[in-house]
Amino acid sequence: MPTFQRFDLDGTPNQIVITNKEMKRRWASFHGDMRAMSGTRLQRTLGRMLGEGTFRYKVARLFGRPLLQAVRRLRSEPAKTDVVVAASAPTTKVFPANFKAKFAEQYVKVATEEIRVDDVAVVVVDESTAPTGVIDTLNDALAHASSTWLLIVDSACDGDDRDVTLTALLNSATSEDDVVFADEFGPNVMAPLFKSSSVGFHTLLSYNAVGRPALLRVSALRRVGGFDPVAGRAFEHDLYLRLSEAGATFRHVNLILPAGRPAFTFAGPHINDDTRSVVQVALERRGWSGTVEPGPLDGVVRWILEVPTPAPSIDIVIPTRDRLDLVRQCIEAIERETTYPNYDIIILDNDSVAPETLAYLATTKYRVVPCPGPFNYAKIVNRGVSHSSADFVVTLNNDTILATPDWLERMVSLASLPDVGFVGACLLDQDGRREHESIVIAPYPQHLRTDSNYPHVDQFTTAVRDVAAVTGAVQMVNREFWEHLGGMDEQLKVTMNDVDICLRGQMEGRCVIYDPDVRLYHHVSSSRGDLDPLEDRNRFIRRWDIFGTFRDPYFPEALLMLGEKIFYLPNRRTH
């Protein structure tokens, strides 16, 4: 897994110091990009007039944002909370909105100006034939190869496309790499398959996140036994799973190259059954008990692990200050829907004063932990966790309503894996639209939302996957690991504390996983309003060098998220 670097620790080598002047410049550059690339002409003009952090900006945000949200809901189609789109269904959708095939061609031409000669065995296969013959051909080529690399190309790929792809991949390959792969056009050339710089160990179970085109180091293939004859049409997916388990090094080339997989190979009848089979075998190989089910899209599977025996204890910590209506419906939904047997609830009371709230807290069967003082989310949650002795804790906002009965089973089965730190879920707004599907940092932390800023249903968004961070509104973690990290940073009083602890957890070698099938409704900011202090954001930016060297390893490398839009920007500049 990728490692992150902090820039606020004494003695850290290559320490980056972000002055106040530099901070203002970075913010100005970011908001300048947002104004230039997203929104209407009126929005861009207003953004320049208001300025970031000014009093007039805050007033306009206070009164204007609810109005814009209401208008957006009125203009939107009804939400679809169950994905039923088939990956092989014909579509003319363009994604991202600014994508044009000629842009990709220009970058490929730039990347292939310098031609480097290396030894590669190019194996041409015809995937319209029986998979046994294809695998036999590959293994025969592997057995007789005297080259460093092997490149698989479909028989429909012409020589020019093969040469361009081969050269671009070779120009990025190093002696440390075992697999060098790039983005590809897939079944819809106007919505290519964009890939992340890191291949998530858990993401790869959900779908073939590497694909083609890919240079494969011959020695690495031989070490894992080559191509499995029983893997069927999922022979590459199976290979990548075994290479990942063996600690192979994957390198992503941030280009869309032409020698990818043929469009028909993405169709369900071609790939689904074999994908489920190779993932089931991968679970068994890893010693993980579970089942593999068809996913929401072709080529995507749902791997569901069994809960450890005996069932671990779980404490759900819920911060609140009055708003009895919210906390009561939150707890009642947990009691009504939850199927997990071994859980308890801890209510964290931050100076409630309403008589009805105090009466409820005095009579509830659940523990109530007083958390007095000014609102500091991190401090309140830390205090709550310190009163827990459970194996796992869930931080849960009081303005959430559970929608998935087996949520704790699903989350604790993932959180119990030795390499996992945090597990998050999908949050839906009051209208059923997705408002949180992991947190993306590209270049600033934002909630991924396929009903809004990522308007494209694909394998990436529908998969159980590794992510940079998940929201603290619903987040499960091993309690001892939380304590090892020292809990949330209480200097991040209101915001970024959840993202920060996810990143710190990954510095300790623990992954963060997002599960799209665990769902809760979230009445966002209904309990404390819209709190987002600039002080917290700036501290977070300085710590992780946001807008500078930081790159989200699990979000497609060629994509940039600015406000409510995704942009194609493979040659992304550093602010």
C-alpha cells in the first residue's frame, strides 16, 4: 500500500514549510481553477467578487447555498438508490465532461517522442476463441520467452497501436516494476477506464482494476506460476490477484493507450462467471472465509466475508447536543434494523439543556458520557472512545438513519482484517441521492457523489475498494488501533479530523475500505449547522502538503475534482 508523509513533525527530512503567504496563494490558485473550469459564468463572476474567507463570502454562502441546493434538487431527476445499469449497455455518455479523444491522442504523441529499445515478447491472442487456447498460447510464450517483458495484445489491435502502446509503457518502466499498466478506452471510447496510481489490495478483489494495456515482467510471472488454466476468461484478473498477493510492484502510466481490451470482453456473459470463480479462489488463498456474489455491473463482484467467531463486541458512539428528534430516530433505527447481536451504544452529550433531552438521557438504557465545553468533534469522540472497552467502535452522527440491517456484520468483517484500519459506508441525503461514497483528495478532500460530482456509474464507483479516507459520520475502527493512533487530532476541532486519522492510519500500514452496500440516510449538518473553520483546513493542508505534493493514490490519476465537476487532466500541474 502507498505511504503518506507528514510535514509537521520535528526532524522530518525534506520538511515543507507553508507560510501564510503561500497558503493564501494555494487557496487562490485552487479557487481560481474552480472558477475557470466549473460553474456558470455568473458563478465564476460572483466567486471573483466575493473572495474566499471574506465576510461577504460567508454571508452569501449562508443564504445562497440552501437556495442553490433546492434549485439543484428541483432540476435533478429522481434519485436511483439501486444501481441497475449494465456495464455492457450501449451509452453515448461523455465522461469527464471535458474529455475529447483528441486530447488523449495528443498526450500519447508527446509521451512517445523518445523511443527506447527493450526486449519484449508480444503475444497476440484472439479472445473470441475458447479461453483454454488463449491461456495455452500465453503459457507457451512465457515458457520460451528470453525477454524481460511480455505484452498481451488482442488480434484486432493493429501494428501502429501496438507500437505506440509498447513504447509509452517502456518509457515509464523501471527495474523495480513487475507490472506497468495504463488507462484504456474500454467499451465506450468517450468514457475511458481511468485507473489509480496504486492498485488497492482489496479493490482488486472487486474487479480487474489493472486490465490492459500492461507490460508484465517475465520473471515475476514465472514466480507465481504463470497463467492458471482454470481461470477461464478472467485469466488476467487471476494473474494480477496472485501477483498482488506475492508483493509485486505495479506502476501506472497516466495515459490512455490504444492496445486495451476489446469491447466485447467487458460483457457479462463473457466475464462474470469466471470473475466470481477467481475471486472465490483468491479469498481461499488468503485464508478469508466468505462468499462471492454478482456485482451491480458486469465484471464487478461482491465479496462478503464471514464475521469472526465469536462475534466481536462493538460500541456505537453518537455525539449529540439536544436535537432529541435526531438522536432518537437514529437510535430507534439502529434498534429496529440491526441484526448484529453484540453491540452497544454510547451517547456523548455535549451540554444538552433542553428538558426533554435531559429526561431522555436520564432514562435511556444506554451509557451517557458527559462531554462539556465548546464544540470540538474530535475531542468529544475521543472522550467517548475512551469510555469503551469493546473490540471495535463506530463513530456515528446523530443525524443518520440506518438503512442496511446487516451493516455491522459487513463492516466488522472488513475491519477485522489485519491490514485494515477504517471502514466506511455510503451515505444518502434526505432525497435518497448519494452524498458520500468515500473521500477523494484530488486536489482537496471532497465527498465522492455519483449523483452529483461524479455523474458516471462505473466499476470504480460501485466496488468495495481501498480509498484515501471515509467520513467520520459513519466509520468503524478497531478500538486498540484507534488508541494506538492517539485518536483524532483535537486541534482539528470541527473538520478534517476524520480524513486526518484515516491518513495517519495508513502511515501505520492499515488500509481504509469503503463498502457501497452499507447505507445510511444522512441529514447533513442538521445538528450543528454548516461548520467548516478555515483554521482546521489550513492546519490539515500544512500537515499533508495539500495542493502541493499530495496525490490520492486510490482516485484515478488523470482526474481532477473541482467543486461539482470532474475534469480530465493527465498532465496535472502542481500548485
